[in-house]
Amino acid sequence: MEKQEISPQVQELVNEAMSEINRGCVEFIGAEYIQSLVTRFYTNGKTFIVKAGFDPTAPDLHLGHSVLLRKLATFQKYGGVIKFLIGDFTATIGDPSGKSQTRKALTFEEVEKNAETYKEQVFKILDPKNTDICFNKEWLGKLNSVDMLRLTSFYSVARMMERDDFTKRFKENSPISIVEFMYPLLQGYDSVALNCDIELGGNDQKFNLLVGRALQRSYECGKEQSVMTMPLLEGLDGVNKMSKSLNNYIGLTDNANDMYGKVLSIDDSLMWRYFELISSKSLKEIESMRRDVESGALHPKKAKEILALDIVSSLHDLNAAHAAQEHFNNVFSKKEIPNDIPTFHFELGEWICKALLESKLTPSTSQARRDIKAGALSINNEKILDENYKFSQKGEYIIKLGKRKFARIII
Amino acid sequence: MEKQEISPQVQELVNEAMSEINRGCVEFIGAEYIQSLVTRFYTNGKTFIVKAGFDPTAPDLHLGHSVLLRKLATFQKYGGVIKFLIGDFTATIGDPSGKSQTRKALTFEEVEKNAETYKEQVFKILDPKNTDICFNKEWLGKLNSVDMLRLTSFYSVARMMERDDFTKRFKENSPISIVEFMYPLLQGYDSVALNCDIELGGNDQKFNLLVGRALQRSYECGKEQSVMTMPLLEGLDGVNKMSKSLNNYIGLTDNANDMYGKVLSIDDSLMWRYFELISSKSLKEIESMRRDVESGALHPKKAKEILALDIVSSLHDLNAAHAAQEHFNNVFSKKEIPNDIPTFHFELGEWICKALLESKLTPSTSQARRDIKAGALSINNEKILDENYKFSQKGEYIIKLGKRKFARIII
């Protein structure tokens, strides 16, 4: 890139941009290259290419995914055009080793449908104008045997074995199929085909992202993509990473009330991580709030309300966020519910008496039946008289049994 | 294969065939399967498929290659149809890693030309009627990326690493490109495409041949090829394997006189190995000769003459073989040349005075010049007066300087 005179004003904008771009990431390899592209964007409006790959088999996104999506949105502000890459090539061939029962081949229609589902969700965060939804079958499906040999010629066995899981499995004599060596190469080839300037991924993707960088050199693309890894967001429990299977997640399409309530249920310490990774507050604003909480000028609950409003309004809108706040305050008004009541997680369809027993509000399910019949139970401020009540919807429920026994149930 | 009644006559033929098939091989995996196919051939004439792969870049064959070719010819006698496979696929793409300067991509015309050269040579040994010359580009060139992934899914990294050279290089941190894992798989796929019943190769090819066997199982071909490995033939020096670069070889297209003389030059102990691996004598005949030599009933030189006649007549014809014998006896008649004279190897174009010096027949090249001018030198019984004489043809030369100084020179 040719040297250019940069005015102090532009330099300041670039510095701010780089600070937001850097925010929260685990690693950022080749940051200088991105800084030069952001500078170019501010001086002559030229955009650059930002890639992130998504699994076409799992189109249900949650706040964990929004860490990456928000970072992509940040790049859009500073000149990035997003290649939202759906890895349909391997998905439509399934698991060629036939070993994984769960990795069934998707039909073309299923991939299309999942792509639509993705769009509904990601355009809550990304600007559709600067987002290309791409499918790698378009170029990977066209490679012939000679192309494939060329691709495999650019990487050594030893380098591939450096990937943590390969090293581990090779040492443990746990079989690695050669086809598994092909996937990082194909993913890397995507960067060649898309002519990427930067690729983003979860922290566990670092190795694969670097393969793309190396392959761009091998294919003499005239650039080597920068690589940014983002942390995996902890779920509502504050311990495990957010995931659907652990039921500690907030879905991007959850309704506003659920979303608001779930954010308020997280631990105070987790709140700052959510602020950093998935809120629209600037680093300065977050730092200032944090000081206020530490000095006692701001109650942590208030800060969490700000977070909840921010998250709900970005995924729905500000009106919906305020309505959710009002709803929450009505249902869980302070005068009725103690500040810290124990939280329990149950599966969808859980029977109320079992839940009361396991959350230790009652010594037995038969006692629970009697209490319910006697009118002692309310759920989210509504009296429940049906002793066969089951939790048929996901969400957060405040259970009150008698006058003083409370539990927070998350389904 | 259905059970069949086998007459004692057929059983005897099959036993003889299997004995000839087994002859000289290093390993024969799946011999029972071949026995059943030979039995079928004797009972209903049904043929089977025998594969051997050849390098399209090196079409100059020598007696070392004839070990394999003669074995293929043996299979032809017992029902085998030979797939003489020229690996043009990788040859026409060259070395995709670009690392090997020597592995330049061949053009289509070069491959065609080399194939013609192969035909001229191999049909001296093989029956053209039961030989298909095949090119693997025909099917490997048609594989697409999905096919290639499927192929790589059938083999594990650990199994591939068991190949001796891979194990060694991985331990030594000497790089192995992933494309090198592809070659055994592609070679194995050739067996799938050709529906082979047996594949033959050099002893160093065992691993690759077994990949073909494994892939036929993976692709559910309904058969698993047997695998036969043949030893590498020692060259004329009796130590190193026969090779063009070591200049210890007899080319399949050498003229009859050279061929005959070279065979007579080998060591007595090496003679029996040549008898077993590259003569048309039966094992019984060889055993009987060997006993005669050991008992003194047959002079080893006589046995070697039988070998030389056999080899020359199989690559030329019987008349040519006898003519070569006569020529040899005229040139190297016993009364003139001592029984054991020292042998020296020189490069083509070597100057006679240098050769005389290095073979210790003269103390200096100036003395050699004087002796030659004086008429003291004869080469193969012809007086040579040219002190600038150079060895301009490959072959064996008997040098006589004065009355008693002899040397055998091999160019």
C-alpha cells in the first residue's frame, strides 16, 4: 500500500476504530495490516473483506454467537464487508467416513432453509447492506483432483499435527482420518477464494484461521489475512460456555421479556464480561459505570438493568426493551421477592411437584400436591391450583410457596 | 466362489502353477485367493486381473525390471490378464509442491512417447494379447473434490504413518507434505478402478500395494486384491541393486553380444539368483544344474553360459544368442586370456591412457602413449595404435598390454 499523509483527525478516528476492533478479542494476528486498511477506508472509502464461517447444520443462534456477530458489525462500521460464509460444501456431502451418525448430509433445500433462518437472526446485528451470505460449495464443489492435490501439497503433516486435538489424539492412538486433514485446508482455501483480508472465529478456531493465512501465501494471493479470535461467552450459569444443550443460553430470537429476565438473572461479575463482549456501550461508558458501582454510586442491579435494556433493544428495539423492563418489575416487584433466592434449572415439561421437591421448597411431592390444592402456590405472581402443572415454556419463573418460600426456576 | 470338484489332474496343474507363481517372490499375501482363480482358470478358462504400475518418466528398462515382467508373464500362462499401468496422472501434473526440480510435468505427447518405448521393451517378455496398457489419468483425472474427500476418509493418519519412510521422516522432523499421503491412496484407487485381483510390485512397494487391498474393501468391491512383492535384483557388481545410474545393468534393448558378455561377467554366486529370478529355466532344472556344479560334473562357467544363452534368447532369439556366444568365444578365447583378470568400471568417453593408468597396467600415461605407439595394445583382440583412443560405446572390453598384462574394462 502506498504511503499516505494522514491528518491528525483521521489518525484519531483510526485509533478509536482500532480500539473498538481490538475490544474483547483473545488474539489479533496481523493487526497492523487491518490498521492500514481502516486508515485507507477513512482516507478514500475503500472497503476490505472480513470473513466468518458458520455451520449450516445449526442455525439457532444465541448471545454466544453474538460475540462474533457484534465484532463483525464493528468491522462494518470501519470499512469491512462481511463474507458470512455458510460451509455447505461439507454439509451436503455429510461425513464421508460414515463414522458419525449425527453428521447426516443436508439436502440443498435444507441448506437453503437454514440460510434463511440465519438471515433472520444475523440481520438483527449485521447491516445487510455490507453483508454477503456465501456458500463454499460454489468454489469447493468445482475443485478437481489436480486442484485437491495442489491444495494438499501446501501443508506438511507435521504442521497439521500441531493442531491441539490432532496432537492429543495421535498420542492417545485415537484414530484421525486423513479426511480430517482436508477440512482445515478447505476452510483455508475459502479465504483464498474469497480474497479475505481478515478472518474471525472462536478461540478454538485459531489453528484453522492460520491455515487460511498460510494458504493465501502459497497461492500467491498478494495478501495474508489477519486473524482474530474471540472468546467463548459464558452462559447464564457463569461457568460453562453458552450453549443450547446446556440450556444456559439466551436465543437471538427469544422474546423481549424472557431476554430481559434472563440477563437480570446473571451474576454481577459476569455482567461486566457481557458488557464488554455483547453490549453497545463504549469501553469508556463501561469503565465509568464500573467505577460508579465500585464506589457505591450505582447499585449493581441498576447496572444490570442498563445491560439488559441494551441487549434487548439491540435485538428487538428500545420500546420493546422498556416494556420488558416494566413487565419484569411488575412481576418480580421488590417488595414481594427477596433479593437473593436460589436458582434451579429444569428441563422443559418438568412437573411442578417434582420441581418443588428438588428445589427444597417441600419435603415430598405428596405434600406439594396438598399445598397446591390449598392455594399456597404462585408462579410469577399468578396463583396455580393445578397440581399437575408442567413447565411448558422456556423462561424464568419465580415460584412462591406459602408466604416465605421462594425459588427461581429456569427452564 | 462356489465349491467345485477338482480332478487330480487339474490339482496337479494348479500346484505346478502356484509353485511357479510363488517362485522368487518376497511376500505373497492372499495366495489362497489366487490359487482359487488359477483353479477356476483350469476348470472353465475364466481369466483374472493382474496389475503392476510403471513410472512414465523412466521408460528405459533393464533386467532388474524384468524380474517383475517375467512374473507377470508367468501369470499370463495361468489365466492372468495384465494391467500394465502407466501412472501418467501424477506425471502430467508434476510435483504439485514445486519442491522437486527433477519432477517436471510431462506433456501428453511425452507420456505417449514413453508408453511406446515401454511397449517395445515389455513385449519382449509379455504376451501383447493378454496385456492392457492403461493410463490412470483416465479415472484419476475425473475425480472431483467430493470423490477425493471420500478417498481420504478411508485411511487414518496413523496407518499412513506406518509406512517406513514416513515413520522415519516424522521422527527426524523431516517434512512430509500432505500430498505425499495422497499418492498411496491414488495408487490404491487404481486397484479399485481396475477391479484388480492381484497387484505386483517391488519389495519397497508393499505398503502401497496393501493400501489398494484396503481400499477395495472400503469401496465394497467384493474382492480384496492379493499382493505380491518381488525382490530388487542385484546389478552386475553383485552388491548394489541394478540401476542405470550405477551403470551395473543390462538393458532390455542391449544388443545380444553386450548382453551375453555382461552376463558372463557376473559372479558365480549371483548366477543362481539370476537363474531363479530372470531365466526361463524351471526350478527343477536349476536345482539339478546346481547339484551338478557342486559335484563338479558341471563347470560354473558352463552353467553361466546356459544362463547367458537363456537371457539373450528370451530378449532376442535363439540364433542371436548362439551368435553372441560364438562372438564372445572368438574374442575372449581361453588360450589368450587368463581366467581371472581384474575388472574396472569407467565412464563413457574415457581415454585409453587414463584407463591403462588407473587399471595399473602402466605406471604413467606417457608410458602408455609410448607402448601404444609401439603396437603393444590390443582391445578385444584388435591391435590399437591410436594413443588418443576413447571408449565411445558401452560394453565390456578386454585390454591386453604387452604379452601378460590384462584388464577387463566395463563402460
